[in-house]
Amino acid sequence: MLFSRFVIRIFLLTAIALGVVEQAPARADSADDALARVQALEKEIVAIKKENEALRQVTKLRAENASLKNRHVSANSGRPTVRDLNDAYAADLPAYVKAVAPAEQARLRLWGEGGAIWSGGDPIYSFYQRVGLTPNNFTNDERFFPLVPKVGWDAAVGFDYRFADSPWHASGQFRYGEARTTVTSSSSTSLIIDRPPPTLVSASDSERVTHKETRWLADLALGRDFFGGSADAMQLKFGVRVAELQATTNSVNSVSQVVTGIFSASADNLAPQEHRFLGAGPRFGVEGAAPIGRGWTFDYLGDIAVLFGTQKFQRLQSIQNFVSVPAGLGPIVQPLPETVDKFGTVFNSDIQVGVSYWMSQNAKVSLSYRLDAYFNVFSSLDAQNDSTRLRRIDRYTHGPRLGVTAQF
């Protein structure tokens, strides 16, 4: 059909051209006009050929699309899908129309990490009595242990969900860590009083303190990608953080004073302490990854938060296992518990950097180093052991982390 239309049009144009040539006057200017018309007709013939070729290509594409559509419908029990219809329409579009990029799917990342931590910051004081002797009397000297935990551990789990065809994320994490330390000390002094009969006098003490610090935090945040593609974009976050830090100190101070045959006394002095902060507040952060080649990336994150909450200090002193000879040396006064609660504002920050290796498109392992800092987080005794003048102390932890990430 297309070929017949083409032949008819060529025939008509040729006839017109011949008629024009035959009827034209035999003048030089008329011959020039006739030549110009013939050249114009030749250009139109070339344009018609191109149009005819384009029509043949469209007819071929429609035939191929109809064949593919029939095969797909047969494979799906005769029910065409939305994709079939879209493909049919796409085949009819001109060749210069570019295909629209498919929408980016939603992505869920789950991660976990853990590692060792070391603690730093201001010490917490635990007080005890050091007893001694002089030729005329017993001595009693108050001292303290400055306590900062040693090696501990930290673990965390979290998620990051990026919405489909969007730069926005929803994320969260839960982190827990603890560290301990134990301190012991002892002393013993004795002398003989030269009087008839000679008398042995002795004084001794021993101390054992166990100190434990725990902390946990939970974050929820919204984030948005900036400065990069979906895989390596820098994400800015804002949300809320809830955190609790607690330090518990158990102290046993055993004291003994003896004058042979005349007097003896011993006691176990217990002085447990508890420091606690629980608060919540806004959190702002940034995180991202930069590719460094062959499946490796450089990962980074940082957060700052302001936490508003309650700082609690409590100390309970008591005496157990008191023995005296002779009996009836006087009553033992048991001090009342000391408790101080006050409102506190704590500034918190953390930073973590490391490298990751993508074992596949959906899984990676990471090695990093992390630092967490809490400023003015605890209310604690000063060196004068005065609970009416509590000082604010800082605490920070740092250490290596090993993590795994899976995305779906």
C-alpha cells in the first residue's frame, strides 16, 4: 500500500514537470524557471522517500510489538498487564523521545556493631579510713580512691530506611555499654608499750572497692541526603536522643584496733554510692560514605545533642560486724542516707570514622573507631567529702568497633 502511494505521487509530479516544460516559451529565462521547478520537485521526491522509509519502520515496530504482546498474553493466561500496555504505547513513540528513568526503590539497612571501650574524664571519689598508731594513741586518717573504669565493652544495633524515589530517611539506634574497676588496699601497724607487763598494741585496715558504670542511649531521627548520589550521599539528621548513665560504687573498709588484754574493736564500714543521670533532648548529626575503590568506602558520622534531665547522687553509710571487748563502749550512730536530686543540662557529642568493604551489593563489614563524650553528666563528692558541695564531672569513652550491615 505504501509503495503504490509512492509510485502514484512520483508519476503525478513527473507529468506536471513534463507539462511545464512543453508549455514553457522558448526563452532563456523561461528555461531557467523550468529548471528551478524541476530541482524543487526532485527535493520533494527525496523528502517523500525519507517519509516513506520512516513509515515502513513504524509499521515494522508495530508488527514486532503486536507479536511480543500476543506471546506475553498467552503466557499470562490471556490477561495483559500494565507493563504490556506501556510497552505497546512506547513502541509507537518517535525515536527521539527519551525513556523516563525508573523510580528509585525504597531501601532498608540493618546494622550492628560492638567493641572494646576505655573510659576517661574526672574521677569519682570513694572514701575510707586508714588507721595507725602513735606511742600514746590510735590515729585515724581519711583517704579516698579516685575511680575511673578500665576496659569495658559497647554494642549497638540500628536501622536506616530511605523512602522510595526520595532523599528522605528515617533511622534509629540503641546502644549499651559498661565498664568496671576494682581497687584494694591494706595497712597494719603494731608496737609494744614498755610497761609492766609489756603490752602489744596493733591497728590494721583493709579496703575493697568495686566500681561499675553503665550507659545506654536510644535515637530516632529523620534525615535528608545532600552532596552526592544515593549510595554515597552525605546525610544530615535531626531527631531526639534519650540517654541514661549510671555509676555504682560498693566500698568495704574493715578496721581493727587492739590493745592486748585490755581493749579490742573491729568494724566493717560500708559506703555505697550511686550516681545517675537520665535525660532527653534534641540531636543533630551527619553521616555518609565516600568510595575509595574496589568495594572499599570511607565511613564517617558525628552527632551533637543537648540532654535535659535529672542528676541524682546517693550515699548510704553503715557499720556491720562491729565487735568490742569489753562490751558497752557506747552506741554506734548510723548516719542517714544522703540523697541529692537536681535538674541538669548535659551536652553530648560523638564521632566515628572507619572503613568498610562491600562483600556484595547488599552486605558489608566495617572497622571503625568511636568516641562518646558527656559533659557535666554526674554530681559527685569533692576531695573534702562534703555532700553539700557536689561537683560536676565529665565522662567519655572511646574504642574500636567491628560492624556488619545488610540492606534490602
